[in-house]
Amino acid sequence: MRNYRLDNESGNQEALFEWAAYNTVRFPELEYMHHVPNGGKRDKATAIALKRQGVKAGVPDIVLPVPRGGYHGLYIELKVGKNTTTGNQKRWIRFLGEQGYYVTVCYGWQQAAREIERYLIGEGKKEGDVT
């Protein structure tokens, strides 16, 4: 794997997607995992345009639109260090869980990779589990 800055979410996300590309042989479904680019620093005009185009604050970072174990798909909010979920992120996490999605907050790409593997082999959390 390449060297990534693992002190920020961007570097961890790049490492996770490299891990996913490598593991597509094991789990072909990983081809469909994608990032929702809702975060990041943008100039005011770009932020306004994206909001008009449907960008919503708090949507989890990573989506795997593959049903497993009674869930409709997987959403991951990726965090690094001491970062915590915002109010909007907590609201989205709760809503998506209520809709039947497996939703989790992961600290670092390694934890996210483990959660994805567990989800794809059917060992993910069960109904009523709290992230």
C-alpha cells in the first residue's frame, strides 16, 4: 500500500479505498463502495451550489449499497483521532439505522476495513445493536 497521511480522514479514506480495490477479488461487491463528498473545505460559491444540488450535512462518508444480514446496505462515518460525530451526523446515523441500514462510526481505515469484512461475511451487528 502507498503511504498515506493517517492523521486525517482523507488519508484514511484513501487507504481504505486502496484496501477495497485490493480485496475486490475476495469481495467483488467492493467495486460499488463509494464516498459521499459532503465534507471538506470549499469556497462559499461552491458550497452554495452544492447545497442547491442536494448535498446534505451529516450524511456518512462511505456507502456500500449491498444488502447483507437483513440490512439494506452499509454506511460508515469515518473519523480519525479525537474527532467525534456532529449533531447532524448523529441524526443521519439514527435515521439510516431506523430505515434498516447497517451504520457504524469507525476510527481509522483499519477499523472500517474490519467492519466491512464482518458485514460482507454476515457477522455484522444485529437489530437493536447501537453503534
